[in-house]
Amino acid sequence: MDFRIFKQLPRLIYGPGSIKRALELVPDNINQKTLIIYDSAVEQVVTSEFSNTEKIILIPYNSKKSEPYTYEVAEIIEKYDGIWPDIKAIVGIGGGSTMDMAKGLSVSLANGLNIDQLQGWDIPTKPGIYKIGIPTIFGSGSEASRTAVFHNGVKKQGINSDYSMFDSIIIDPSLSATVPLQQKIYTAMDCYIHCVESLEGTYINQIASGYAEKALDYCDQYFADLQNDELIAVASYYGGVSIVNSEVGICHALSYGLSIELGIRHGLANCIVFNVLDDYYGEYCSIFRAIIEKYEIDLPRLFPDGIEPDVLDRMVKQTLLMERPLENALGSSWRDKLNREQIEQIYLKM
Ligand code: NAD
Ligand code: ZN
């Protein structure tokens, strides 16, 4: 397969404490404003670094309730009606959910379209408002990726576009100090799984494999004792870069079904799915289980009594929407290798 041309992330500041330098990344335009959307869980850090001023507008985002929905972006745009012409930069500070909200605001405003109209492949035609990503929990790789993922009540899908990529990011490993252990592992496992899906996929190439292999090495070191957040902070970014230059795989295709139908959050949903994918990812699943057991993470058994047919049907439909991940996992003839019944059988193991 020809290597697809993808934008790479242009600007990055790295290091513990580097959140202090966020405003250095804002393009210089003295008459305009910066909007910071941040996860409410990191309110203390954010309000100690930035204050609401004439030039800075702070918006808290509650990511605890659910993954981002398309309507939430429209609500914020409406609520803050009037400020948008003066906004020159949007900063997202939080996990994948909050960073995706920042990306969604940027792309939706610049294109004059709702998120629902932008979900899919390469739909936006205009670059978004200048955007800066600052992860506060590590693994999603949203800081590096060219997608912003939203639910709309029927499906979960990304705005996959060069314009969904941040213009600058800050990787500050100190920001995840307050994340509870279980959540740290779920999100870190997202990174581990990105790397496995990239390496084992048919889109793999020398650039993607270099990043994924190093990220897996850092994940292994990180999972040994969970002491060094620098390892997972950089692994998350490298895993994201690997995916930018390849694609996720079958675990993500199936996990979106769990998120859309049961509201299970991305990190945990991926763990539940990966746990039953030995036929596809072999030894990587054994390593995954050893880590999960070491930290006494109980993965729930979702369907001990089977699955309602309409629920199963909707999960399978969501999975089949994920054409590129499935093609990456199984090749261009993936439809001959993974039919509806086989997808149902995998869900029934969970
Ligand atoms: P998240 O953003 O959903 O946050 C998970 C939890 O961690 C939340 O309760 C949040 O409040 C809390 N949290 C975050 N930072 C914290 C901190 N420093 N201290 C204490 N608590 C903190 O989690 P995530 O796993 O990073 O992201 C998952 C979301 O990202 C999903 O919506 C998923 O679809 C999306 N995603 C996007 C991409 C992409 O490339 N755009 C990639 C993977 C996942
Ligand atoms: Zn993921």
C-alpha cells in the first residue's frame, strides 16, 4: 500500500512543569482572546496557572459524565455566542475527552458546520482555529492524532482530518499525578493497544513501527511499577504518532460498540475487548492480562447470560462502520475474514 501523506504535529513543548509555558504557543495577536477548555478534574492546576481575564476565557468541562457528544460542542458555541470572532486560539487541557472537545470547537467554528456534519474522513475544508492540546492523563494519544471522536446517540465516530490535529502541544508529565490508579491503567492501556494494533496491522510501515516499538518499550517500563509518568506521557504521544501514520485495529472497532451501546468509557472498553482477542493479538494479550492482574484490575464480565438481539445488532453495526481499522487489522479483503456472525461471537465472549 502507498504511504498516505499525513500532516505531522508542528510544535511541541516537553517537560515537567511546562504547562506554565502554554501562552508562549499562542500566536501573537494583541487584540484577540484565548479560550481554555479544561477538565473539571484539573481545575486547581488550571486556575493556579491561568485566570479569567479580558484576554483569557476559562471554560470547565465535565468529562466524568460521559464521553463527548456532538451536541455539547453546539451548546458551548451557542452559550458563548458573541465571543467567537475574537478567539484566536483554543486550548484543551484534560484527557482525550477534553482535548477532543477543543478540537471539535476549533473545526466546527472554522467550517461553520455542526460536529455531526464533520464526522467521517477528510470532510472539513478549512483549518480550524489555532489549537493547543495539553494532556493531563496519558494514553489516548489525542494530543498527536488527526481525529476528534464524538458520540451522536446513534454512532461514535471521529472527525478524521488534518484539520483535527493540534497546532501545538505541551507534554507535561507532572499533570497526571492526581489520576486515580484504575483510570491511569485504563488510559495507559489505550496507548499499549494503539501500538499493538499499529504494529500488527497491514498499514504498518517503518515510520509507524519505530514509534510504536519505542512506545511499547516505554509502556513495559511504566507498567513495571507505575512510578515514572514521563514514560507513559511520551509513550502516549509516540503511540498517537504511530496511529497517525498507520491506523488502529480490531480492538477499537469492537470497543466503539461497547461505548455506544453500554456507555463504557474508551480505556475500559478497550481493555474488555482486548482481553478476548487472543486469536488476533496472541502474546500481547497475555502480557496485557499479566499487567491487569498485577494491579488487581477486575474486568467486568458483560454478557454472562447472552446479549439482547437488538443490542448485539447495534454493536455489530457500529463495528462495521469502522472500515479503515478493520482493513488495517485484516487487509483489504477483511469482509471475507470477519462477518457479522464472527463479530457476534467475539462480543459474546465478553
Ligand atoms: P477522559 O478524558 O475521558 O478522562 C477520564 C477520566 O480521567 C475523567 O474522569 C477525567 O476527569 C479524569 N482525569 C483526567 N485528567 C485527570 C487528572 N490529571 N487528575 C484526575 N483525574 C483526571 O480519558 P482518556 O482516556 O484520556 O480519553 C478517552 C476519550 O478520548 C474518549 O472519549 C475517546 O473516544 C477519546 N479518544 C480520542 C482519541 C483521539 O485520537 N482523538 C484517541 C483515543 C481516545
Ligand atoms: Zn484508543
